Amino acid sequence: MTVTTPLDHLSVFETLESEVRSYCRGWPAVFDTAQGARLTDEDGRSYLDFFAGAGSLNYGHNNPVLKRALLDYIERDGITHGLDMATTAKRAFLETFQEVVLRPRDLPYKVMFPGPTGTNAVESALKLARKVKGRESVVSFTNAFHGMSLGSLAVTGNAFKRAGAGIPLVHGTPMPFDHYLDGQVPDFLWFERLLEDQGSGLNKPAAVIVETVQGEGGINVARPEWLRALADLCHRRDMLLIVDDIQMGCGRTGGFFSFEEAGITPDIVTLSKSISGYGLPMSLCLFRPELDVWEPGEHNGTFRGNNPAFVTATAALDAYWADGQMEKQTLVRGEQVEQALLAICEENSAYGAHFRGRGLVWGLEFADRSRASAVCARAFELGLLLETSGPESQVVKLLPPLTVTPEELDEGLRTLDRAVRETA
Amino acid sequence: MTVTTPLDHLSVFETLESEVRSYCRGWPAVFDTAQGARLTDEDGRSYLDFFAGAGSLNYGHNNPVLKRALLDYIERDGITHGLDMATTAKRAFLETFQEVVLRPRDLPYKVMFPGPTGTNAVESALKLARKVKGRESVVSFTNAFHGMSLGSLAVTGNAFKRAGAGIPLVHGTPMPFDHYLDGQVPDFLWFERLLEDQGSGLNKPAAVIVETVQGEGGINVARPEWLRALADLCHRRDMLLIVDDIQMGCGRTGGFFSFEEAGITPDIVTLSKSISGYGLPMSLCLFRPELDVWEPGEHNGTFRGNNPAFVTATAALDAYWADGQMEKQTLVRGEQVEQALLAICEENSAYGAHFRGRGLVWGLEFADRSRASAVCARAFELGLLLETSGPESQVVKLLPPLTVTPEELDEGLRTLDRAVRETA
Amino acid sequence: MTVTTPLDHLSVFETLESEVRSYCRGWPAVFDTAQGARLTDEDGRSYLDFFAGAGSLNYGHNNPVLKRALLDYIERDGITHGLDMATTAKRAFLETFQEVVLRPRDLPYKVMFPGPTGTNAVESALKLARKVKGRESVVSFTNAFHGMSLGSLAVTGNAFKRAGAGIPLVHGTPMPFDHYLDGQVPDFLWFERLLEDQGSGLNKPAAVIVETVQGEGGINVARPEWLRALADLCHRRDMLLIVDDIQMGCGRTGGFFSFEEAGITPDIVTLSKSISGYGLPMSLCLFRPELDVWEPGEHNGTFRGNNPAFVTATAALDAYWADGQMEKQTLVRGEQVEQALLAICEENSAYGAHFRGRGLVWGLEFADRSRASAVCARAFELGLLLETSGPESQVVKLLPPLTVTPEELDEGLRTLDRAVRETA
Amino acid sequence: MTVTTPLDHLSVFETLESEVRSYCRGWPAVFDTAQGARLTDEDGRSYLDFFAGAGSLNYGHNNPVLKRALLDYIERDGITHGLDMATTAKRAFLETFQEVVLRPRDLPYKVMFPGPTGTNAVESALKLARKVKGRESVVSFTNAFHGMSLGSLAVTGNAFKRAGAGIPLVHGTPMPFDHYLDGQVPDFLWFERLLEDQGSGLNKPAAVIVETVQGEGGINVARPEWLRALADLCHRRDMLLIVDDIQMGCGRTGGFFSFEEAGITPDIVTLSKSISGYGLPMSLCLFRPELDVWEPGEHNGTFRGNNPAFVTATAALDAYWADGQMEKQTLVRGEQVEQALLAICEENSAYGAHFRGRGLVWGLEFADRSRASAVCARAFELGLLLETSGPESQVVKLLPPLTVTPEELDEGLRTLDRAVRETA
């Protein structure tokens, strides 16, 4: 996203906050309140949000159902910070998660609270896989994004972010994600050969970590059959399959887990972002019970018991996942986006416009790789928050709240269309 | 801490939650509400809290001043999840932090929001130090604790936690913390020789990371002159000094920063735990402005803009740090603890009891290294939450809220005394 | 190769020498003398040698021309051990190497004596490449073999040998060697995509290390056009190309360097094995002059000045490389081998026999992957020394001295044919 | 050693050989022949050699006894290059080594031929220790020197040589060598504390690698009691003790092994340099039989069967080690050196001259750390080859052949005295 001239009211950010800040550069406003799919800045200007906290706000900003539960909990002095103590809020969450999410899907997982961020969850998943298998190596995919702490960063693709590590990132090997080699190579031909050949030079991996749709990597959508073949490969070759569902889980692609469509059962699953429902820091690491070889306290963290988040998480599961309505609605809204993108791409076929997506995550790309940033910058001026993704920020990423109304969706898509036209 | 028999009402924790859970084993209750220095379980039993969320609740549970600010913010739909966008809540925090914390102490730091957990802050500090210096190696100290993600874990001392990594942890070298060699060796003799000798085999470090008081490592208190000598060594030998003030900052030892007493200015400081004041996930990485070589977005994280935490953090700074009252009170409370521990140790001199501490962090140790766990278990039965620390859990750790009343403190110390007597 | 019952006269090997010994297990004889293509054991039995010291005896055992020079040098007390001092023997070698090898081929290389073994040369090549490019990562190929010290082992493919490291081998990434994916994938498609994509997750390599024919890896022959495409890729993507010519150089494939056929000029070349001509330990690392950024003594080694080896090396260059006879003869002998293998494979087409090779290095493989070991064991009984290669020892490897006579070659090939028939 | 102006007859070295060359810079002569303790350059000038091939020529240059055996072997076409095949030369060596070296000292070792250089031996020792213990970490000592390949370099102290690796060297931790902290710290206090404390942060080492006298590191002599305490520590703490006797073994300090004086039995011993006796590349790795867990071929190398070296090695053992004469003579010669150094140091006490050593390895140091290079440069002009050692080349290193005559020794020591005087 392009960097715009600083405004005066931004000054403390410019003088005191580190240069590492990024979103605030592309969206030079000071936001104040938010509700559903809309944010309002301190000057009263309203923005439609098609970014949804990078997927952390699937139920919209300050969702009233969750807000009520949260306020009630805080008002009655429900325990806030609970480390990994047993609390009533945590029990309610665990019981609801089991009842609403795991049992109906026949998923046998144990639940770990690894700390409140996605990268905490990924770190715990990688540790566990290495401990279980007694091997160091992990396979990830081209353009994967799994987090910024050293364990997660080593399986993240982005060269710019990797360089930030300050040490050589090792123990990870990238394999081609689905479609990466444009269909010129049979799926997993290379990976399978490396594994079967005792002379290949690949350190045998403990695990494979994958996103079903790569959000940061450019909205790359894996086909269900590709995911099934991957699960089968992992099973046959004695590697654990970790699905990082931090951005694509919690209903983003339709089903609660993004891998449901493929009919696979990963060995380990990471969840974060929208699991609390309210944008509060929370994450989970789920795994098959036979993998639960942790010693007490072998992994820990101060904020792994963020009880207000458990409360909103429970409320969100109750409100949205007790039946199949949310999933159906997401798919319907997804079709609405697809139609709009189809029209935009037809209109812009001269610019090599094309799109891809699933559920309510979509990407729009142009032959000119700088166009996406221009589109997002123009969209901001028009009151729509849109981000780019991909290694060269070459993809416009659509990630509206799942609770967006058809009217809001339509409004945002029309703004996108206009932003595209006005950046031609 | 000893593991106790499960109760029926714990069942979902036992069946669904991972074996990695730990505190809930030593404290087999289901906690429900909390206020100030007290928690209440679902059966209505009350507990006095001398653990304070491992130092995350310096202002007590659900502090009413912060609670009001938090409720107001949530009620008015203040933005909750803000990535690193500019928000009014974040601006208020930054301005207050500058006004109340940095300026009066003449600290020139830039402020980075590296993600909401301590380990996020440590990872960012290590990355930055390596990037600035172009070296991989970092020196840490015996019995250091800096976090569970791979970067932080590599500079953490505990062998059990290190083993959880599943890969060899490298790029870190331990040096003896203050008092480690019982005064038999001049301070920094070994470290300085390694640095000055081109044949020593030490990879030249980018940075040294230190806690002024090691909380997890056994309440090991560095003398101010030791810290000053360390700062001087770092300066002379071109290494950055990182003070990890996650557990000891925010007033735990008296001053806002634990290093103030020594009169040093670290190059990088990490804060978390009590910075939000309310037990909400939040952390900061502070550094000298000339170190701010980050590219925009080079380090990021979904929950680095936890705005409700900014709100309570601002309220806490305003309420407790606008003047020097909090610092004075902590030192007074500390003396109260010291007197009580002195009495306990005199009474138990036959058991080799001794203690140490600063401000409101204290440790009590016995010749019998298993005694600490027994004391904590008995304290729990008597309604007092106490944890052990140290590599063999051999130290009883006292970490009451800073807002504890003299009466509560007295009550807890009497309970501790009783628990000690009853485990003799 | 199969392990045979120990004989009495082997006892000191069995009781005193480590279990790591290998060739002596498959060839249970005590060898005494050798001349040309023949060895004689202590019982007077003669063996035809189609292994040639794993490529170290291209001019045969105890070649009389070199022997005379060696004896003269020793007799006149020519300096034996010279570290990296200037000596007359070293000067003669350098001048001859320049005159006979480098100048006629228009190769601009500087010459480094990195220690007397192949792995010393590879270690120095990798160090230099990393130093020049300031990057840690190196790309190697499936089934590569570069040596047993940790630097070389990290770019070697064999899983069994890699496991011997006792540490995770990192900083290397394998790519598919020519033919590895059976023509299903365009050459370098994957490698190029990884390099061009800033999100691929590949740490940018300092260098690529390759053998033109993989000797240990199973006699895998790279096509000239594949090598040219690789050289081009390295050039375009700013990676150094290292050709490890330790086994295939010194005329094994015809030309002095095995890469001459492809018309490429690698940035760095390693030579060892037959460079001394007499089986004496010696190795070289050659590189473009602009890469000569070594500081004096930055890499060293006690035996890098093995002067008797310089003497025989000089004599070998003078005797065999002053004109093009050796190259022509090798190609003629190679055709003789090819014809014989063609006949064997036609005869054994039912067993899936197939072969491949170049110059005087050839491999014979059967559908039954254990057949190669059986053939070699039978050949030994018939008086022919033959070794297997490949990750499963599935390839019979033919590596006769380049100085083998047509009659000896015919004899050995007939023995091979018989061994194949008798192991059907 | 200082770099001198190139002479014309050096030109091919200057134009063709890599800048990495070092000794030839300080000794700008082209050496031609050598005998005993003397070298002769091509201009007929004679030099007395107090460097002895960095300890590879303990029996002098081209020792006539060994020379005869070598010539006989070559003349009769004894097998030269034998990989790890059983040969009569190898058997003779093994039997003699057992009879003359191992049995009289009651050493139970198995013998491994790991390749012909010291660094090959160290790499194999480290691999074996890691494999046996299942741990990656190895402890080495300040100013250790173990070799230039990546495994050995990681346990070498010299920062300049370490930097040549081009990757961060990890898995090694330095501990203070004897006398390193000038007696201010009890021996092994720090090391033992790190090992006994589960919170120390030291990755538990598989092994400790040590030289009894550090040759490259500055002629640092460990006391026997220090070595015994180290052996005891290794035993108690389940770490293997590796003595790298490459430079100090083969009689350099008096006994065949340098650790005999201390009465310890290391778990693993590396030998190279003077083991062949004639300066031919050869090395051994010795270890307790219960450590012989190698799989056949798990470590290998092309030149590990350098049979001419076995022949001279056998002749050397027979000639010099069948009785105790050599050991006695070395100690007598050592006293002669000691007396001379004592006199020099008394004479130069104003320059802070001091010395240290054992057997026939001695070091002379001055307060002015650049003096040693000046002394060596002047000695060269006076016809004496002397090298410096230590991280700043601050030590004049005396390493004459063990076979030096008292007269030669006297001559050299007088030249040294003169060189010292003339550089004051």
C-alpha cells in the first residue's frame, strides 16, 4: 500500500511510534469507533471495512451479541487474567467448543491454549510435531505465512519478513503450493520423490504445515483434491499434517474449519484471529489425542488464559455455529462477491484482471503488479478499507466480515469497481 | 507445585484440555470472579492472590478505575481490534506513556507494538538487535526466562522448557547472573575475557539480554552495581543491552522500570504483563531512536493493536504513575514483606531458610528443595495462591498485587508462615 | 556389497579396526602389491581393478612414469612436507598446471591448495562462496556426494551418511538433478520459480554445487544442455556455480575437466582423487581471480603441501595431458565399455537391465535393486573388483583406470557379463 | 609473521596461487630439499627448522630410516592407494601400533582411519560422540584449534578463522582453558555449575574436546591435575572426553600421548601430523571399544588408506617407540630449551619476556605483542625457521624435530637469542 503524506493529528505516531508501523501509513486516519462492517474516524468519517482485522473480525466490529456477553462478564468481575487456571469462563468455552464444533464434525481433538496469538499457536504446533516425531525438519509451502516469531518465521515464505530474523532460518523446506507451477508438474511429484529416495538430501520432515487458502501469500486457493493428496502423502510417509487455519478457519471459507470441504482430518490445527469473535487475542492448538505428549508446563505463556476472549468466543459459537446458517450465508455472500469480481475482470480483461477465492476470501489481480496498491489507495479515499496481499503486494484482498449485509457488500463491491476504473 | 486429585467438576479440563496445562493442577479449583487481591471460585470460596497473574496484575484483579474506563470504551463501541492502525485509544496511550513514563525519566525511546505477549516483545527485540549489529549471537544469563517461542526460548535457561523446542537451540550463550558463582569470581571476568580475546571462540554477540530480577529463575536479584557494570561492558564492547522488564517492570520493584534504581539506560526494553494494567494481552518494545531501523511491516502481528488494553493501560498510567505515590507505597509494602520473611527465616533457620527480593517480588528458599512445593500446596489449602519458581521449583515466590492493602499483606504473610510451619 | 565370512588372516582388522570399515568387508582379501589395472593379494591372487581407488587411480596403480619421478624425488631428499611454503616441486606443479591445463582451455583460475582431500576442497569452496556472496545457503542436487566433514556432508544427499553427522544438517537445499523427475518437469522450472518469487521461502543461495556425473549417487549423467542451463541460471540469479570435479575430473569423462564438453566455465572447481596421479592425497580448489578474497591463512591445513604428490601430479600432466591423446583414448575405451554393456542389457532385458555413462565411468542397473551387490560379490570371486553405487547400492559402477588396455577392458567386461549371468 | 616483498622467482606463486597462502609470505624462499632439522632452498641456503611442519616432522625431514622403508615399499609396487581395503601395509601398522603403543600403555582403543588429515579425525570424533550420546552440543576451550572444516572449526577459538566459515558456527560452547582466568577462579567452577543447574541454559554436551597443550592457541600448557579434574568431570557428568593429540601426540611432549603424564584415559583420541613419521598425510581416531557404534561406511573418505604413510608410520614406531629412549631424550632436550629460554627471559625481563612449555614444545612471549613476529622475521634472516602462535601471533613457538641434536638445538637457541636481542 502506498505511503501518504502525514497529517498533523498523526504526529505522536510519527514521532514516538517505531518505523515498523505499516497499516497506518496506507490508511492515514485516526480511527475511533466501529460497528459491524463500519469504522468511524475521529473526524466522523465512516469507512466500510473489507479487511476485517486481517480476518480477526468475522462477526464484525463490536458485534452486539458478543458485546453484551463481554460487558456482563466484566461488570460482574468475572476473572480476566487466568493463566491456565480452570475458570468458569474457560469451562464454558471448552464445553461449547466440544458441543458445537468438535462433536458434530466428529473431530477427536485435544485443545491447547498456547498463548493468545497465532504465532504462539504455530510455535506450539511445530514444537509438538518435532517432539512427537523426534525430527527437526518441517515442510512448508511457497508463499506460506505462519507468523513472526522465529519458529513460525522459518516456515513463512516472504523473503522480506524472513530477512528480519537476523539469523539464517533453517529446519524448513518449501514445497510448491497448489497451482504454483501452473499445472506443468504433477502434484507432489517432487515432494514424493524426495521422500522415497534415500539419496535425495531432504532431511525427513516431522510435519507439513499448510494453509488451505493462503491469505497473506496472495489468496492462493488449494483444491480439495490437492489437500486430500497432501493428507494422504503425510499419512503414508509418517509426517504430521498441520493445517494453519488461523486466517481461514472460524467460517471464513464457509465451514467452521476451512479443511472440512476437502474431507480431511489434519493431525494438528491452529486457530486464532476470529476464534474469540470480538477481535480479542486468543488462539488454540488442536491435535489428535495420541499426540498429546506434552509434559505439564512444557509450553506456557502469560496470556494463554484471556478469559474475556473465552466469553466472547463462547457467545460467538452459540450465536453463529449452533446450526448451519452461518455456513450457508457465507457461501451465498461469496457468490455475490464472485459475480462482482467476474464483472470487474471482464470489464478489465485488457489489464489482465483475474480473480480467485472461496467463501468470503477473494483476491483480484492485474497484469500490472503495482495496480493492486493503487486500487487500495483509491478505495481508501472512497471510504473502503481494502488491503493487498502477495509477495509483491500484487493482489487486492477482499475479506469482509461474514456478517456483512448484502447491501454493504454491494456498496463495497461497487466502490471497488470504481477504484479499479479510476486507477486504470 | 504438586499435582492433586482431580475433582468431578474439573472433568472437561481433564478430558478435553491438553496435558500441557499446569497451574490448574496445583490449584484444583474452578475460579469464577476476582477483585483486587482476591479470587473466588465457583463454590464461593475466596483466595488471597500472592501470584497476581505471574506479575500481570500489579493493580489487582479487575481494578475498578480501569474497569470503568474499559466498560465505557466497550459501551461506546470504541474500536477493539486495530492492527497497527492509528486510533484515538492508541494515541491516548502513546501520549500518556510519553508524558507519564518516558519524559520524567528522560528516556528517549521509540515505542513498538510487537504483538500482545511478552515473547512477541522479546522476539522483536532480538530481531532488531541482530539487524542493527549484523550478528547472530546473543548472550543471556543463567536461569533467564524470556519466553516460549523459538527466538525467546533460545535465550531461556530452563532445560525442561528448552527441550520442548524439538530442535537444538543455538545462537545463544549463557553467562553467570549476579551471585551465580557465590562471589568466588569477579563480576564479568569471564565474559570480558571472552570478548577481548580474539581466540576465545565466542561468536561476538549482537546483544545481551537480562532481567534485573529473575522471576521464573528463582527470584535472583541483580545488584545495581552489577547492572551498571553490565551496561558499561555492553557499551565498551559494542553490544546492545536489552532489559527484559516484562515481569519486573510496571512498578513491581518500586520504580516504573526495574532498572531505574541502577541508573542505567538500556538500549532496548521489553514490557508486557502489567502494562495494560487489567491483565489484557499487551506488550511493548522500547528502543533508542537510532536503533529504529525497521522497515514498515518488517515485523507484524494480528493482535498488536489490542485497543481495550490501550485504554486500561492509559488509565493505569494516569491513576498510578502521575506522581511518585505508587513507587513509595511499593517500597513500604516491600518492607512489610521483608520483615515477615526475616521472621520466618529466623524461625526456620534450622531448615536453611533464606529469602531475597526487592520491591514486591520476594523469594523464600529452604535447604530441602522440595519444601517450596509443599508450602505452596499447603498455602492453597489455606486459601492463599502462591507459586514456586526456580529450575527445581525450589523457591516460594511472593508476587502480590502492588495495590494489596497492608491488612491483606499481613494476612497472606501469616498464612505463609503457617504453611511453612505445617510443612516442616 | 555383501559381507563375507572373515578369514583368519584378517583378524587384526576385525579386532582392532573400527566397525566403520567397509570395502574390506566386500573384498575379503589382504592386498599387497599393485601395478596398472591389477592388484595382487598376499596369497598371490591377482585381481583386475574396475574401481581404481574410487577414481583416484586414473593412471593405474603405481604408474611407472610417475613412480620414477616419485622415487627420484624421495631419493634426493626433496622436501616432503611443505605446509604452504614455496617449494620447487610446488612451483613445477603450478607452472605445469597452468601450461598444460589452464592456458590451453582458456581458464582464468587461481589455484588454492585447501588440504589434501576432496572434502577439504569442497569445504574451502563453500566457505569462499559464502564469503563472497555474504549468504549462507547453498543448493545441491539429489544424490549428490561431496564429502564427510560437516560442510560437505550438508550438501550430500545420502540419508545414511547424513545421519552420521549427529546434528541437523542445514543451510543446504536439494534440487532435482538432471533426469530426476523422468522428464515430467521442465528443467529448472522449480528452482527458477523459487528464485524469482520473493515469497517462495527459499533462502537465496550463495552458490550451487554440482557434479556433472554423479559417481556415488548412481552414475547419473547430466546432459550438456542441462549443465549449460544451470550455468546460465546461476549467472542470471547471482549465484556462484561450483563444479565438484573430484571424481569426474582429471580425464575420467574424456576431457581433463568433465564440464568441458558442456562448454561452461564454473566459478569454482574442486579437484582431488586423480590429480596427484599416483593415489597420493592432494586436492585443489580453483576459482575465478575476482573471487580470490581470502585473507592470508584464513583457511589452512597441515598437509596442504604434500610435495611428493605435486611431483607425481606434475609428471602425470606432462605424460598424459600435453596433447589430446589421453582424451581420445578414453572416449575409445568408453565405446568399448558401452558396446559390452549394450550387449549385457539386451541379454538381460527381462531383468530390466539398463546402463548409462560417459567416458570411462559407467553404471549398470537392474529392476531388482539387490542384484548389483550380488553381481559385485560374484565378480570379486571371479577376480574382478567392482563396486556398487547409488542410495540403495543398486548400480554396478564401472570405473577402470584410464590406462587400462583394450585386452584388460575386454577381460573385465567378460567377467562382468559372467557375474551377471551367474547371479540371475 | 610479517609479509615481505615478493622476489622474482616467487612469481608463479604470486600470480597463480590464491591469496590464502600464508607461510610462504613470512619465509620468502623456494625450498628444495630437506634432511633432519635442516631445509635447503633452491639457492643453496640452509635453514635450521624449529617448526617441523607444525609438528608433523617429529622425526625430522626425510628421516633416513623411514625413507628406506618408503623407497623399498614404492620400489616393490606395494599398494599405494587402498581406500579401507585390508592391505599388508595396513596390517603391519595396526599390529605394530597395538604392540608398541596401545598394549604397553594398557589402552583399550579401537582404531579408525577417518581420512588423512587432522580435521578428518576431529570430524569423525565429533560425529561419533554425538551419535553415541544423542546430543549435538560439544564443549571446547578458549584458544582451541581443531581444524578448518565446518565441524572442527565450530570448536576452534580463533575469531578470524571462524569468520571464514561464512555461516554462524553453532553447537559449540567455549570454556576457560587452564590458567585462562589467571587463577582467579577455581578450576571448572563455571562449567560444573552450568552442568548441575537445570536452569543454566547450557545445552548438555555430548563431549568435551581438549588439547593438553594448545599449540596454535599460544603454547598454553594444561597442568596434569587440571586434565585429571576435567576427565573426572566428564565421567561424572556423562560427557565423552576427546583429547585432540594431533599436534602434541607422537612424542612431542615426551610420552607417545601427551595425556600420559596426567594418567588419564580419554574416551576418544585424535592423532595425525607426526603419526606417519615422514610428513605424509595420515590420521587416526582412537576410541574405547564400547563407543564403536559406527555402521560400515557411515563415515568414509578417499584417502583414508594412504599405504605409504602406513609404511613409514610402522617404521617410525619400530625405530623410536619400541623402548623408552625417545621419551627420555625429548625430556632432556626439553630441559636444554628451558634453560636457554630462562636465560633469554632473564635477560629480557624488562620487556616482560616469559615462556612456557613441555617436552619439545615451547612458547616465548613479550609484553609487546608484536615482538614475536619481529623475532621470527629476524630469525628467518638468520637462517632459523620459527613461527608465531596465539590469537594475536604474540607467541614465538619452538617446535624443533624430536630428533634434533643437542648441537642443532644449541645453534637454534643461540640464533633465537640473537633475534630477540636484535629486535629489542
